[in-house]
Amino acid sequence: MRVTAVVVRPDDEALLVLPSGLPRVSVADEFWFPDVDAPVRALRSELGIEACVLTCLDDRPGETSYLMVSVGSVPSDASWVPSFDDPLVDAARAQLALPADSPVTPAWTRPGWYAEALPWIDEQLSKAGTPLTGVPAQVRSWGLSNVLRCPTSKGDVYFKALAHSSTIRPVRAAAFPLLFAHEPVLLQKLSEARPGEVPAPLAIDEERAWMLLPDLGPALAREPDVELWIESLRGHARLQRSFADQPERLLSFTCVDRRLAVLDGAIDQLFGSNPATERLEPAERVKLPRRADELRAAIAELSAVGVPETLLHGDLHPRNLAVRDGKVLAFDWTDAAVSHPFLDLVTFVEKRSPLSTDQRVKDAYLAEWEAYASPEALRRALALAESLGALHQTMTSLYLPDHLSGPSADAMVRGAVWWLRSLIS
């Protein structure tokens, strides 16, 4: 893939230009535009440019363009210029000209943001006794979060800044709500309530929605031992059960209320006229009313099984679970909610991770709930949760674009379309 970078200097927003023009590199493997680790590394290794992504300007097959800010060295033959004739520069200038309180403009898209964030990281890591041993490297950046990998004397630490209703202004007054927990606060409270069962932040900044987390280890998706997969869902079920009688406590932890009654109330909105249904084919839209009736019946049946609504991770796929010393912990809790616990398996079970579909893994999860229903009833509940989990994910994706812009917003609409099609196929 070809990557073009519009790199600005943080103090005066001058443009970095090479003798060949704007910096361009090739990245061998295709990547999703928020996963900026590969293009950032390519700029550094191929051109000697140390820079961080502020925002994605354009994303299309085979080519991605970013607005970036210089955070270190640049090539000796490069020039800093006030202007440069290129449509990408025009797009970058338009982004930089947005007011500080502009809607759907995260703080990390501003060139001066790193002058605040990097000293905070340094200070907090020093307080924690794990001082930095190198320059933090950006690994993800888009409208929902900005993540830096920070090398320290005791291993990598991850810094995350995230979008939250307290930090992002939506694009319109009648916007769908942003269904995100305040992850730093949530993890602090969950880790205090259940030590060792969720990642404990090293430090948080509640006002700015920042946090530092230790490296939790390799992703479960890379593990070939089925016993680790079994234990991952057993442990998750035990964590969910521990909050089964405490929905109000979870809401006070900043979990979002996504209980089945809430999902039922949103069906007309999700299947009505909206940016996702408008992208469906006419023959697909015709199927929606009947499917809505079926889903309402499924909600009623699932509610009657008796499994209590409790903590839901909301995005529990095998790359959001990490393994360290035989222990599996889930991370990326931005979608945390109070809902039916079985909805978490709709993202956990996936074709590209064969062990996630192993019946032993599913049975181990269901066995943790046998105090509430018979094995037969639990298997039926899991089957119902497969469709309702897709409905839950449709709601998550459809409610996000009002809080995003550009490629980030479009990615969420496409996600909602994908989930809708899974419901009617």
C-alpha cells in the first residue's frame, strides 16, 4: 500500500517537503487505516522522518493519506515551507484551521497535543517507578482513540486517549448518543472491585480520558492451546457473574445501559431510515420489518431464560484478549455495558480463529451459568444471543458516525451495514 504524509511542524505548522515532493512510502502488507504502526515505522526507517498521525485525510484501496506532526528527526535534504500545491495539503490546511471546539475533532488531531501528552506520560511513568527508556511510538490513531507504545525500564506500557461524550462534541444537535464507557474510570473501578480479573491502569486522567496500561502479553488469537481459550471464557463468565446483581453499580462505573429492553426500543430506529439502511439494496430493506418482529420475539424469549443482565465487554474478540503467564485478560473496554452477557460471544466466535468455534470453548462458558438455567435452556439462549448480539453491534456502529468524521465515520457506517446484512441473510 502507498502512504502519503502531510507532515507539519508543531510550532508554526510549516510543511515538510522532500526533493521529490510530499513524503511517500510503500507498506508491504495491507492495513486498516487506524493501525498506524506500519506506516509510522516505514516513514522512520525509509525516509528518516519521525512523526505521529493527527488524522487520516483519505483512505481508499491501495492508498492512504495522513496529516502528521513532526516529533523528531527529519531528512537532511528536507525543507520546511509555508505552502505546497497539492490537494492533500489543502485538506490538511482545512483540518488544521478548524476551531478548537469544532465538532468531532479529538484533541489528539491538534499539532500541539503532544506537548501536553508526552510530559504527562513521562511524569506518570516516573511516579510509577517505570521511567521511559525511549521515545513513545504511535500504534493506533483514528476518531475513537490514539494509542502510543511506551518503552520503559520494566517493559512496554501503553498510553491511550479515547473519545468519550465528555471529550467529543457530536456533529449535530440531534445526534445518536455515543455508547462508550469512560474506559479509564471503568478499569480503575473494575480492577479495584475484582483485582487481577481486569487490567489495572498505572495512571489515569479522568478529565482528558487518558490512561496508561501495562503490556498484557500476546493476543489470544495467536495461541494454539485450546485450554487457554476455554479458560478465557470461563474467566470472563465468572467476572460477569460477579456483577449479576449489581446493574446500578456497573452504571456508576460508567457502563452504558444496553439492556435487552433498550435494544428492543431501538429496533425501529435501527431498521428505519438511517445511513446504514440507505446503503442496503431494496430487496434487503424489504426483509427488515419481518426480521424486526423475529428479533422482538427473540428478546422476549431470551429474557425469559433467567440469565441475569450484567457486565458486557461489547467487543470481546480474540485480539482484545491477551495472555501473560497463562492468565488471560480482556482489554479495550470502551464498549462496556450492562446487557445480556451472552451477547459477548457474537464477536468472540469468528471464522478466522478456529479455536473460538470449538464446542468445548462454548460449553465451558455455558457451564458457568448453570445456576440460572438448564444446559438445554442455556444452549437455546446462546443461539438467540447470536442474532441479538448482531443487533447490539448494529446499534453500536450506527450510533458512532455522529461523533466521527471522514474515514472514521464511513468505517462505522460500513460496519453497521455489515451487521445488518448478517441479520437478514
